[in-house]
Amino acid sequence: MTQSEDLLRVLIYIEEKLDHGELEEAESLCLQMIDFYPNNSELLFVYAITLQLLEKRERAIGIFEQLIRNNFTSSEVWNHYAFLLFEENLFSQAQKALRNAFKKEPKNAFSWWILCLLRTYSGNFPAAKRAYLYAQWLDPDMYPKLNLLSKSQLESLLQQSIAMLPQEQQFYWNSVIWNITDIPDPRHLQYQNLSPLKPLLFFESSTATLHVYRYNIAHLKIENQSATQIIYEELSMLKHSPLWPTIST
């Protein structure tokens, strides 16, 4: 077996690991192979994707920038690079990267979805909707109709989720202010260095306010019943946070 055949076999194996969610093992395999093929662009690309899935965003960005310097600049590279920059809240840089992706492949559904995200989290909701509809037209299976719930619908889901909690926790979350809003406040993202797309809820202890983000829940692309379960799980985890509200006696 030649070196190239050996590398291809391992790359396929790593991608299988990624498909099965075995991210740490995939990362370990990438690092082992990079020792033998330090400049192989396909391997570095798979490694960058692995880091991205592990939410090691800064390292992934560094690998993508290395690929770009080496002129390995497919639309996939530009798209993933743009998405990572978006997740790091570097919107201007993400837009520049995305323009390069569109130059390579104008009708790439992933590109249009990233454009939708950039517009959404910049507050340009009508333009974001147009971008998402085009992504949906290009790939309706990957980008189904968004289930963007109204504030009253989300209040109902939140009530259902809270009702699933132990009684003491129900009391807490029914006692705080609920702020159902479109997208996260950047300050809430900075608190935990989160992607704009990541948080569904944020509890602000200083104002006793539970923030719930409509677009983040919509982009989960799930039915209401599943959303109720996920919100319940998020609320359950908040009890372990130092931000867990306390009741004065």
C-alpha cells in the first residue's frame, strides 16, 4: 500500500469516527497522522473540522488560515472558516471569508445559511429570512422550514418545561422575570465565550431575569415537544451554576 493510499484509508476512518460522534478519538488520529503528513491539506482540513466540532475554535481557525495561506481554498474551506469567525463574533471577518466562498460556489446552501446567520445576529431579520429561504430552496432536506415561535408560544413551552422540574425549582423559575427576545445580547455571550448560535437561555442574576432566545431555538430545527425537553434540560443545568437564583428570607 502506498503512502497516499494509507492516508486515504485513515482519512475515511477518521470521518467515520466524526460521523459516530467519537470526536476525541478523531482528534487523536489526526494528530498521529499529521506527524507523518504535516503539510497534507486534506488531512489538515479534516483536523480543522474535528477541532471545530470539539469547539476548539481558535485552533481550528488557525488551521484554516494555514490552509488558505497554502492556497487550499475550496468553498468548503471558506465556508467553515466563515462559520468559525461568526462563532467567534468576528462578523466583519466572517463576511469577507463568506464572499470568497460565494466566488467559488454561488449556489452553495451552506454559504447561504451562514449569510442568514450573519444577518440574523446583526439584527437584519428580513434579509436573514431571504438568505435562509434561498438555502432552503437549494437544499430543503438540510434546511427545512424554520419553526420560529412567537413570544406567546415560547412562554407556553417555557411553562411546560418548568412544570417538568422539581417543585422547588419550579418556584424559582416562576418567580423570575422572563425576557423572550430574538437573539442573545453580546454581553451574555462574552460571559462564557459562546457562539451567538449556542445559548438558548441565559439567567442574569443581577436583574433576576431569564432570557430566552427565539432564533436560537428556531435554528435547532426541532418540533415543539423536543424544544420543551431541551429547555427543561437547560433549566436543570442552570441549578448547578453560580448564577442560580437565591431566595432571600
